[in-house]
Amino acid sequence: MSEGKRLFSLEFFPPRTPEAAQKLRVERRQLAQLKPAFCSVTFGAGGSTREGTLTTVLEIRDEGLNGAPHLSCIGSTRENIRAVLAQYRVAGIRHLVALRGDLPSGTAGVGEFRYASELVEFIRDETGDWFHIDVAAYPEVHPQARSAQDDLDNFKRKIDAGADSAITQYFFNADAYWHFVDAAATRGIDVPIVPGIMPIASFSKLARFSDACGAEIPRWIRRQMESYGDDVASVRAFGIDVVTGLCEKLLEGRAPGLHFYTLNQASLTTTVWQRLGLA
Ligand SMILES: Cc1cc2nc3c(=O)[nH]c(=O)nc-3n(C[C@H](O)[C@H](O)[C@H](O)COP(=O)(O)OP(=O)(O)OC[C@H]3O[C@@H](n4cnc5c(N)ncnc54)[C@H](O)[C@@H]3O)c2cc1C
């Protein structure tokens, strides 16, 4: 869906069981009513969900929506990636989210690609302009980056290698996003940098995940969420207020759209989307 030139999109992960796949179809049916510009589907590093990613993307396409598979390169060979790209081309897919990925702990070897910039370069060399390529961006700095400057240099490398646009890691502090966008602009980066939006379904899960991926939960949000304990309804209501407020700030500014991490659940994303008046 677009409002002017802004793009509003959704993200899913591949279901692991037939029951989860069926549940996801039901959730997607509800989310399809929001008319997202595209729906992306994550990819397990090392290829663990490769088939699941493709199957889910094809289902999304058959439901009349644009599907965009994520493709991570860590642990892969050029030959593996070439085969996946060929599979996607045959299926008529034109949009990818190109990532390095994280190997599950205990997995050895990084394969033939070290960084996402190398993957983007490879995709362009192999397939020219066939794919629209999104890459990841980190307003609060990737946890393994040596410095914020290094991380920005890396982001520029991905754009210079041929990425068309970016989706950010989620964040709850709009200033971090504006600062990143301004810093990117001073480096001559002019592609759309779309904020990734994480609806808050469960505070304990969000806190665990945020620690791992380097996203900061501001103290005022953390303390308020902690005070609700097991009161799921209050967590949900407060989370919706926080995320809607963040989205409003981003849309009042220059954000070129929003990308919602749905966690395969329709209700929170739908509520925020409707409160923003996007539906
Ligand atoms: C929108 C989005 C979608 C995602 N989807 C998935 C998914 O589907 N599957 C999945 O497994 N993961 C996914 N992730 C997580 C992502 O794979 C991890 O954050 C991963 O650790 C980094 O991936 P990247 O593509 O950003 O890596 P890169 O851009 O390669 O960066 C990784 C790190 O290396 C550093 N770096 C890069 N180049 C150099 C260099 N030349 N020299 C020194 N340091 C360098 C960077 O600063 C950064 O710290 C997603 C993340 C986002 C934001």
C-alpha cells in the first residue's frame, strides 16, 4: 500500500509445522486487507529455512500480494546462492532482502561470503537489475560493528554494491533513526531507509531479543512494561500506544514508509496500522 510515495510492508517468518502454516494463512488473510506494498519472508542463515521461505513467498504471491524473500549468505557458497537466485528468477520473484545472517551458535565456517555487501555485489553480477534489493540498516548500530562510523561505512558499501533501499532493525527511539538517516545523507546515500517496526507482543521475549540484536528499549518503556507483570492486556494496550506514537513521529517526519515485523500475527500490526489511518 502506498500513501503518496510511502511504502507500507509486512514481514513474516516461515512456519515450521503444517499447523503453523495453516494459522499463518489465516493471519495473512486478515493482513492482506491492509494492502501492503510487499510481504517479506525471513531466511534461516545456513539455509535452514530455504524451502520454507520459498514456499511461503509463493503462497503470498498466489494470494495476490508481492512476496520478497530474505536471502542470507553466511555459511553459503557462491554455488548455493546462484541456485537460490535461479529458483527465485524462475518463480518470477523480483524483490529480495539481502543479508549476511547469523549462524546458529556451534555452526562452523562462514562460507564464501563474509558480509552482505559481498552478497549484493554477487547478486548484481549474476542477475543484473532483475531484483530490487533491500538491505538491513542499524540506526542503533549493529552489535558486532567496531564503531558507528564503521557500521555506516559498511552500510554505504552495501548501497554502492547495488542495493536499492534499506529496512532498519527495529528501534523505539525516533531520534536514533533521524540521526542515522542524516548521517547516511552526508555520506551521499540517498536510497529510501524504511524504519522496521516491532509491535510489542510480549515484553520478556522483546527484552531477550533486543539484547541479542542490539536494539535499545528505553528505560521508561522497560519500567512501565515491567510494572504490568503478567497483565497481558495492559502490556498490549501500552505497547500499541508506544508503537503507534513512534510510527506517527516517523510519518510526520521524512520516513519513506514503515515495515512491520508481524511475528506472524495479524492483530497488533492491524491495530497499529488502523490507528495510523493507513487502512
Ligand atoms: C530488516 C532485517 C531483516 C533481517 N532478516 C534476517 C533473515 O531473514 N535471516 C537472518 O538470518 N537474519 C536476518 N536479519 C538479521 C541479520 O542477518 C543480522 O543482523 C546479521 O548479524 C547482520 O546482517 P547484515 O546483512 O546487516 O550484515 P552486514 O551488513 O554484512 O554487517 C554485519 C557486521 O559486519 C560489519 N561489517 C560489514 N562489512 C565489513 C567489513 N568489510 N569490514 C569489517 N566489518 C564489516 C558490520 O558493521 C556489521 O557489524 C535481519 C535484520 C534486519 C535489520
